[in-house]
Amino acid sequence: MLCSWAKNAAIYHLYPLGALGAPPIRNPINSETSNRIRDLYPWLDYFDGFGVNTLLVGPLQQSSVHGYDVADYFHVDSRLGTEESLKEFSQDLHGRGLRLMFDAVFHHTGREFWAFQDVLRNGEGSAYRDWYHLDFSRRSALGDSFDYEGWAGHYDLAKLNLRNPAVKEHLFAAVSSWVEHFDVDGLRLDAADRLDPDFRRELASHCRRLKPDFWLMGEVVHGDYRQWVHPEGLCSTTNYEAYKSLWSSHNDLNYFELAYSLNRQFGADGIYRGFDLYSFADNHDVDRVASTLNNPAHLYPLYVLLMTMPGVPSLYYGSEWGMTGRRTATSDAELRPALCPKCMAECAPHPALYEVIKRLLAIRQQNAALRGGEYTQLYVDHEQFAFMRGDGDGAVVVAVNSSATASDISIKLPLTIEGRLRDVLNGGDSFSITGGRCDLPLNACWGRILTLNF
């Protein structure tokens, strides 16, 4: 919605502080700048060979610990590099035909942010007291002379007052600088479901003045995505409903769950028809899908589904090799490891998975129906599922089997046609269509992607 390029995007999500091996805490007294951004360049060659065309990277702004505790919106984290080094990297990335998205944290700042530091020093006399939601009648849990709202109760993340014109001016100026210096094409808005609605609308308007096809994608975990995606608002949100259905329909041997979600969202009466929602199997906040699935063989039908169902697919760095990782009550470190293209290939738990996803990315780019075609369910059972993208000439049929044994299904196409279905995933196997019906054999824990040939 409102962005011409997003429908054709295949996104690679990189968490730079983790992937580039930055120390977990920045020393504010001795914050010498490192040039870890130079270690991003091998990833560009990797993207060329893999088939993704958009990099979502961040947070990149100066912070104290994990990037979401922003200390300065206008400077690159000193553990990663400088504005100049990031600008050079962005120029190289765009020169290869890729697009660049930043992770933007506007709901809150860290305690080291200069405005919050001024409040700590000057209390009620601070010129920036209205930048936050403060209560000077009591102390904070950290012993400050005032209390304040944090994100989800975390006092290291102080909630900004996004109705304050000075706050909005500061944040919008930061976005302008990112577009001017780094040619940023879009943003992932952290905690978008917590952002003030008026702020979201004004931010969207500001971004589209900078770039008419700027893509604003919001992190939304629960709720009706139509609250956020509309012509005056965001272009897209994270599709956490489909994310959950992807893994649990495999663990529970119940494709009815995923089929229900996709039909509810994108079917003939789907509430999100026409939305380019952000699809993913895992990210920096949730367990790696290879650790979530009970059966590792289910990685293969799962990624067939991710790359063919409606939405803009995203891959979290390392998961294309079947990397594992779980979050704990105190740490996300396993989800955000130091990795590079060479070491991923050398230590991959599932080396065959990379080639499969590479092939799926190529098929997606070769078939417009997989990027924007309408969704029609064709068949569903506990361990078999089939749907069609598009209609008529150019339509694509997708069928998967999560069973440990081969299975045969019979699908009824919505048109009474004669012809053949040709499998572009498995070497061109061909299956006849008679009276609009086609019988398909499916290998164990695998799938088919079939084009219509009349």
C-alpha cells in the first residue's frame, strides 16, 4: 500500500550490533569509534548470490547497550562506525540495485539521551521536562528524583512524549538526515503499536514528502492491522498472526490453522486483501524457527510457504542456514550472534536449506503472481495444504506436505480448464489438468510450485 517497490521486495534482516560482534555495552567515557561497518561489505556479495534485494539493518544510531536505548539519533553507534562509513556503504549497496531500510526507535530513548540527561541534572527546571512523561511527586525505581514511563516497565527505555512539537521536530529532522545522507528507502518502526496515532500520521506525511515511495513498516504484535495500515498511516505491519501459524501448524500437524489465517487475511473476503504485510519466520525478538520446530524437516515446507504466501517475505540473518537460538528470561544474545557469510556456510546446521531458499527467492522473482496475485485456497488437510496465487494465465499453484511420508492430493482449480501444471521447484515435473482437477503426488516434508500451462 502506497509503495511501488515493496511488493517486489525480498528482505534480509540484519541486527548489526550482534552480527558484527560489537561489545554488548558502550563505554560512555571512552567511546572510541570502531569501523565494524566495513565488515558489512561481504554481505553485499552474499546478497548478490542469494537473491534478496532489500536490507533491513538496525538499530544503527548511538546507544548504550542493544540499540533500542537510543542516545543520539543523528550519529552512528561508535561501536559500529561513523556517518561517513555508513554513507559509503549505503552508496555501494544502492549501486548494486538494493534498497536500504533502517530500524527506527521513536517510542522511547535510553537514559543517556541528551534530553533525558538534562532532566536528570535539572529536574523540574529542565527545558526538556515535557519531552517525557514525568512525575516529580515521587522517585523512580532507579532512585531518580522523579518517576517516568518506560517501555513495558523497563526504566532503561524512557517513553517520549510524541505529542510535544519539539520532540516531533527532532525526530522528523533525524529521518530527513537519514534520507539525505544514507538514501534510506524505508523504516521499520519499533513498537509501532505503542506510537501515538497523530505522530504516526505526521511521520508518514513527512516521510512521503521526502520520498513518495518511502515504505513505513510497523512492528505490531496484536490487533487489527487496519488500525495502522491506511492511506494516511503506515504502509505495512509485521504479520505476527501468520508468523505464529507458520510454525504451530507444523508442530501441531494442523495446516487448518494456517489455512484459516491466510483465508481470513487474504482470501476472497480477506480483511487484508491488497495489504503488503511483512512476513517472517523469526526475527531478533523471537526464538529461531529452527529451535521452535519439533521436526527440523519442517523447515523445508515452512520456507516454501513463507516465500509463496501473500506478503513481503523477510529472512533473519543465519536462519537460511538453519541456525538455532532461543531467548532466555535475561538475554537475547542467542538470537543476535556474531556471524558472517563465510562462517555461516562453514557451521550451518542445515546446509541444504540455503540452496532451497535461494531457489525459492528466484522462483518468486520470476513469477509476478507470487508477489502480488490474489490468494485462493485449493486444498487443506492436517498435513497437506494447497493454494493458488493469481488467476488465469500466470497463476501459480503451491502445494506442501508436512507428513513424514509421501502423499497424494487432488486439487480443484477455480476455473474449468484443460492443460498442465509444470513444477518449477522440482525440475519441471508436469501434471495434467482435466475438467479443472489435478492429482498431485507430494514428497515427504516438501512441496511443489506449479505454473499453469494451457
